[in-house]
Amino acid sequence: MTHEHSEFYGNDSKAAPAFATAVLAGLSKQQKTLPCEFFYDARGSELFEAITALPEYYPTRTETAILTQYAPEIAAGTPPGAILVEFGSGSSVKTEILLRALKGLSAYVPVDVSSSALALARDRLIRHFPDLRVHGVEGDFRAGLTLPVELSGKPRLGFFPGSTIGNFTPIKAARLLQVFARNLGHGARLIIGVDLLKDEGRLVSAYDDAAGVTAAFNLNLLERANRELGADFDIAGFGHKAIFNRSLGRIEMHLVSRTRQSVTVLGRSFAFGPGETIHTENSHKYTVAGFYNLTRGAGWIPTRVWTDADDLFSVHELVLKA
């Protein structure tokens, strides 16, 4: 639940077949899974907005505060005529903090699979920054990126906030950073938000709040399957659980079957035992040194890092050799 800036697959029609494939494949595994990228339909997006305002959920407000405080430092060194490329831009809200500090940009390039998210972000940013050129790129940030021809050869600054990197296993996170390196090119910089390893109680409460909003957010995956795929999940028959997997350094979110039951999805039946779970999300947490090791292995050079006073969250600057 850290990809707050990025709607991997929202309400766009292209999500339907991908969602169906993912649900059938995930429920067929020994450890049943549902991919976290499908959290963000209209209802899921509303619930996540509510989560970001909860007292237990520190990442959004902490990263926003870091960006607000250090935006001039982060922007320093960005040459005139550079382009800002945001991977998985979603609504681009945090981007506005950087845009106010970045002077002389050639363009802002949001990358998102959701055409509606791109359109909304473009309209809002043009109202706030009337002189800004916005070139939305519809596509998956995990794949190769083709920039508009008129932007080729310009210095590039990448932006990947929200600690979305934590939703990937370290191996897949390193591969993603390699994709970013290829997309941005030699001499580029990348600003990336990373949630930090901390007290287990603080972590668990951030993903299992007292008001039950995160539980509703997690259970909405089942409701989405019922709405869009004609599944027959008994929502009351499942509960929400967040655990800290210390050996892997990550928070895991699960949906737990309360009873022995059977669920039908697109004509296929799936049996659940009492206490059996559907693993819906991982959110890996890093030390600064641990994240440095990951980035170096992916070809990046870590240069600067900004954190809050309580060391809850970090914003890193990475560079590629020119």
C-alpha cells in the first residue's frame, strides 16, 4: 500500500481482461494471491485517499513534508531545458512540489497506464503551471519508454515517489531501477521515495488502522472481483491481516478466510480452509545503507538522501554516469 502516486490499473477498460487473468492465476496458487496493482478502481482510490489522512499512516505526509522542505536542494543542479519524467504518475500531486522549485524545464512527462489519470493530471497542472509543457505517455512504467521526438537529447530527471519501489521484491526492484536507467539515459538523475525500516508496531499499525479503513481497502479487491468478474466472494467471510515479515524486511497484507468455504470466479471454483489467506501486497522497508546497496547493484550511484527528523521515510537522489 505504498504506490500512492500511481494507479497501475484503475478504471480504464483495458484493466478488465488483465484483472480476470490475474485473479484466476493468483487463486490457483498454493499460496493464493491477488496483485496489489488492482487495488485502485474508483472505490479503492477513494479508500486510499482516506488512508493517507489516517493518523497511523505516516508515509504520505512524511514524504510530502520532506519534499516541501528540501525541494530547492533537490532541484539544485537540474540544468535548464531538462525534462521531468514521473514513473506511474497517477494524479501527480506531489509533483507540484518539485515543479515549483524546478526552473526552466522543457517539459513534464507523466507516465501512467491510466489515460484518465493522465488527462486529469494534465488539466490540473496546466491550470497551476500555465507555461508548463505536459507530454503524457500512456504505458506501464515497468516497460521501455518512448519519449516524444522533440524531447530527445534533453537532460532528464526521473521522479518515483510514494515508496512504490517497496511493492517489488528486491530482485524485481533492482530490475525496475535498471529499466529506469535505460529510459532516462547516461547522466540522468532519479529522485525516489523509500520507506524506512522501523519499529514493528509502528509498521503494522500503519497497515491495520483502528478505524478499519485499510481493511475495507483490502477487502475491496474481493468486492471488485464480484462487481467486475461476477465472482461470489462472501465479503463477511474474509478478514484483513497485516504482518511484519522480519526475515524479508517487509509488511505483508493478507485476506483471511474465516471459515471453510468455496468461491466461484468465471466458472471456476476455489476452495478455502479456515485461516487460509490470500496474499495481496508486500511493502518492503529499507535501511539507507541497504537501499544504497540495491541501487549500486542496478547501476545507479547514490549521492544524496533526505529524511525526516524521526527517520521514518527517505527521499534519495541517484545518478547515472555521464
